[in-house]
Amino acid sequence: MKKIIKYVILDILRNRIMIGYTLFLLIIALSVFGLEGNPSKGVLSLLNVVLIIVPLISIIFSTIYVYNSAEFIELLVSQPIKRRSLWMSIFTGLASSLCTAFFIGCGIPLLIYVPDATGFTMLGMGLLITVIFTAIALLASMFTRDKAKGIGISILLWFYFTLIFDGIILFLLFQFMDYPLEKAMIAFSFMNPVDLGRILILLKLDISALMGATSALFRDFFGSGQGMIIALLIMALWIILPLWFSVRRFAQKDL
Amino acid sequence: MIIATSVTKKFGRLTALENVSVTCNKGQSIALIGPNGSGKTTFIKCLLGMVVPDSGFITFNQQNIIHDWKYRSHIGYMPQVGRYPENMTIAQVLDMMKDIRREQKAALDEELIEAFQLGKIMNKRMRTLSGGTRQKVSAAIAFLFNPDMLILDEPTAGLDPLSTEILKEKIRKEKHKGKLILITSHILSDLDDIITEVMYMQDGQLRFHKSLEQLKEDTGEKGLSRAIASIMKANAQ
């Protein structure tokens, strides 16, 4: 398995997109912190980048990579290699290169400018979201053989997680305004890793006090050690479930 | 050595394989013959575990291949259309294969690499290779690890006459070492002096599996091509 991971990572490194992505994140992070005197404000600006750009790049790059390595997969499947470990190696290679890019591009500036709980939370959430969207991309690429369709599915999923989901939540909130929805909101936030990441980061910032009653409840729930552990477990489930389904599909796939 | 028992595979409405049962033993060299789209390649891919049958099972040395992946280290496979990572060079592909299959300590068989003179073009990228050169790389990889079983899907398609002769000579040599060889080809004259058994497939079904002598006797023809032609004609009517 290690050998295959090595070949996957070597292949990704040969691709200049990864270097471009790292530099892009680095430039954004450095300029955000350079322009804002208050690192807390910088974190807020960077938050939107992390929650929108990082899932987008992770899911699209991973999907395209899986389709482009069809030949590599086909070649190795006829060799004495377990399909499961081939698939896990591709996942590990992709996730670790994307995480490295994020760590260099966003993590290091964060550690320099905001070396406190906020910075660490943001770094952790960024890495988790990267891994989650890589797993989702692998699942999406298992639905169809057609590359264009596969990329389309990935973009739709990204759209859902970053925009449509929030729209649905707002809609529900307005429809059921008269009912106490605070507890339900916590459950809803579990259904979207991007929202979960946003809440966990915002709670570390002081501005969360501005967000009203729901925020107080969130603070109660996620602020406690127990809530934090539950949130991280949910994030882990967001990695494990898509990955598990994609492994199952890949094991049965005809090549 | 390899036993398939009522293997069935459907792609949507199309039945690619229907109830195929075959026994192949060490030392045999078998020609898998049939019209286009008769399920030859699908059957080979089932043997390799690249296609998962809907029903039926395949055993390799008494081990069901569905739960096993190590058996593939005993097989050398030459695909019909070799697809390789486009931006890797020949040397990198060969090194990768050696790296991945290194657990078996058996000596490498680099005879074909030399015979095809691949050494000169080792640093060419796969995407720049012609169809015939790709076939040579596929053949070199199939024979590289000295496997007990060789599965060759249209090995001579796209090769020039000289390379075809080199490859045939190599197949003959491996046959004499007592390896199990499974070949599909439409160029029957290539097979005539290599094979000992014939499997004939049509519409996803295995029509017959018998020795070459038996086949010649049954059809009353001398050559393999004529024997098969007479069968195809009989089937078409």
C-alpha cells in the first residue's frame, strides 16, 4: 500500500495545479493578515476562503484526478493488489497532498499571525474539510463512468454544501419561525460539514455573541468538551461514510 | 489450475457471459476463439477479477478468487489495448511494476525487453508511443515476472511481422516450460503451431472446449483456420 501511495503522490506532485493551489492560498492568507491590523478580522476574512475555496478545490481536483488515473487504476487492478488498498492508497495520496497544500498555504500564516485557539481550530477545520471533500469526491466519481458527468456531480455537491443547504435552512427557519428551532438547528448543522466547521470557528471568535439566541445555545453545546467531541465525531463520520460507500462500489466495479 | 463454474455476467440488458464453465490445467495452451463481441475479453477480465461475475465462481488453485487477490501474482496479463499512465516513461512504468510485484523473489525475465529493443526508447513517454510499441510494452510486462499462467488478449494485433515472430517464439518457449497459456486471437494462423486446446465462444456461451486433434478430427479439416471457419459457417446457417 505504501508503494502505491508513493506513486500517487509523485504523480500529483508532477501536476503543477497543486503548487498553484498552495501559492494561491499563501498569497490570500498573507495579504489578508498583512492588510488587517487586527488578526481576528483577518481570521474572519480567511474563514470564507477556507469554507468556500478549500471544499471546491478539494472536490474538483480529486474527482478529476480519479478520472484521469483510470489507466493507472486499470493497470494495477490486474496486478496482485487488493482493490481496497488500491482505492485507499489513492484516497490517502490525494488527501495528504491536499492537506499539505492547505497546511503550507493557510496553516503556516495562521500559526504565525494567530497562534491561539482560534488559529488552531481554523487549521484543524480546514484540514478536516479537505479530507471530507476528498472522500465525497471519491464517492461522486463512483457514480458514473463519464468524466464530464462526474465533475458535474462534484460541482453540484459543492454547490449544495456551500450554498443550497444554507438556503434550505433559512427557508425552514422562516417557515417555522413560531416554533422553538434552536435544538433542531444543532441537528441540522450536523448534516453539513461546512456549516459545522463554520460554527466551530465562529464560536472561537468574540463576534459569536452578536448572533443571538441560537448562538447562545450553540455555545452551550459546542463550547463544552462533550459537544466538541460529538462535533469532531460527526466530522469523522463525514469522512468515513463516503469513503466506505466508495470502497464498496469500487470493489464491485467492472473495469 | 483455474476452474470457472457457471459464470454469468450481464451488462444491463446485454448478456456478456452465460453459464460459462471451464477447467484449464497446467501445461495446456488454450486458444479462446469466437466472433467479435462473443465475450472473450469479458471472460478473461473475470479470470483476472477486473470484472465481477453476477453469478458463478472462479477458483485458482482451489481458492475462490473473489476473496483472494494474491493469485494474480501467478498471472501475466497482456491486455487487448494496453492503457498506461500517459505521462510516465516506459522505464518508469516498468520500474513501478517491478516495485509493486517485488514480493516474489523469482528472477525477472527481461528477454522480451531485449528482443524488442525497448532499451533504446526507455525514456519515451507512454503517450508518444505507437500502438505496436505499446503492445510490446504490454507483452514485456506480461512475461516479466515469470508467471505460471499467461493470459494474452490479442497479442499479435498491431505488431509487425518480425515482432510477431519474436513474441510467438517466446510463447512457444514458455509453453515448453509447462505454463498455462490462454490466448485469444483472430489471426488463427498465428495460433496453429502454439496451441493444444481450443475453446470456442459465441453469444456469451462456451460452445465447446476440446483438444486441437479432436477438433481437426471432428471437422475433417487439417488446419485450425479451416476447422474454425467450417464451424462458424455451420453456426451461421
